[in-house]
Amino acid sequence: MLSQQTLSTSQTSENDVCDACGTIVELGSIISANDTLLVLPFNGPDKASVEALADKYIKAAQARFSTVEVNVEFKEVDDLVESTVSLQFECTAEKLIFEMGLSAI
């Protein structure tokens, strides 16, 4: 028979999160079949440094998923260069797999 303490510690709430492989995923998240676009913002003091950082993520996506479509936009705001990298994956699973590995890049 389970003790009251065991029962209370084994219960979970909808706000619990799972920390695995350096990523945090909310349990019970709804995954849409057409959620295939990942938008990554970057900024820095000059275009070369922003481009170098963005390029690391682009190369990682292309190495893992050869069919990923990439769109990069740059704009200057005050003393910063901002970049938006859009990665269009073929399916939601590819996007999720890439997102889970972002901390390793």
C-alpha cells in the first residue's frame, strides 16, 4: 500500500516541465502538424559578427536536414545589426528535433 507521502510526490501538475539534454519542454504541449517554421533572431555590433553567429545555426540545420529552406534578413537599428533567420522544415518533427538541439550549437 502506498503511503500518503508517496502519493503526493508522484502526482504531477500541468505546469511541470521536463529538463532533458539541456532543453526544457512543457509536458502536454500541443504539436501542430504544420508548425514547420522556426524564426531565430540575432543581433550584434556589426554585420560580420551577426552573420557569423547566424551562419552557425544555418549550417547546423542544413547538416541535419538537407531540405531545410533558409531565409535571412538583416537590418540596422541604432548601433546594432539585427538579423532574422527563418528555417522552413519539411515537417514538424524536424523542427522539434532541431529545436531540442539548439543548446548544443
